[in-house]
Amino acid sequence: MSKKPRQFHLPTFGLMITSLLFSASFSAESLNAESELLPSGRELAHSYDHGNCLACHSAPTDKNAITRANIAPPFVDMKRRFPSKDELFKQIWDARATYPETIMPPFGAHSILSEPEIRRIIDYLYTL
Ligand code: HEC
């Protein structure tokens, strides 16, 4: 009895590769779609039920920021005052790292905002 050499069935193999490539690109696409579905940084910062930064901070250069908040420093000149987006990220993720007694909610550490949401808020802050 002769042993048949093991062979790849070329069409099947090609189909496997194609479907792998297809599923990889498909999941990347749905990820992009997901991040496009996120509210803008501005919407998050202004929203009452999510970011609600305007409960404590004012944004004097944003004419549509409706708030009389004066509990925390106003959002002004953010790009110059916080040239490092990472530093800004840390402050929003968990303000306790800088001021252990802060009343600012630890938005990231307490899962109030996700990492992509905080990044969007930072993009908005950089416009102020
Ligand atoms: C409950 C009040 C409160 C809320 C809500 C709040 N913060 Fe704050 N935040 C503060 C206080 C108070 C400070 C001053 C420093 C400290 O105590 O941590 C501060 C400081 C900051 C700073 C540093 C500002 C500076 O000029 O030094 C940034 C940036 C900041 N907050 C961003 C945000 C963002 C973005 C949000 C919304 C996602 C937010 N904060 C929501 C209270 C708040």
C-alpha cells in the first residue's frame, strides 16, 4: 500500500486565506464604525449624564457652553497650558494622581468615560 503524499488542496487553501483576510478587514472596519458612533468630545464634555465637565469648569471661549460653574479652573488656553496630551489624559483619567483630595471624579479609573471618549474630550479641550 503506497502512502499518498500530503498535499494542499490549492483552491481550498486559497479560500481559507481569502476568508481570513476578509474577516480581518471586516473587524477593523467595524471598530472604525464604532469609534465614529462615539459622541464628539464637545458633546461628552457638555453632556449632563456622561462627562458633565461643565458642572465644575467653565469654557469661556465656547459660546455654546452653558454654565456658571466656578468650582474648578476654567478651560482656557488648554493647548498651551497642557502641551502634553498624556498629562491631560492622566488628569482626566484619575485626578487623584495629582491631587489626592480632589473633588474631580476619576473618570477613567471609575469607568465613567472610556479611553477613546477621554481622547475625544482632549481634542475638544485643545480647541479652547
Ligand atoms: C465635581 C467637579 C468637577 C468635574 C465634574 C470635573 N472637574 Fe476637572 N477639576 C475639578 C477641580 C476642583 C479641579 C482643580 C484641581 C483639582 O482639585 O484636581 C479640576 C481640574 C481639572 C483640570 C486641570 C485644570 C487646570 O487648569 O489646572 C482639567 C484639565 C480638568 N479638570 C478636566 C476636566 C474634564 C475634561 C472634566 C469632564 C470630563 C472635568 N474636569 C470634570 C473639578 C471637576
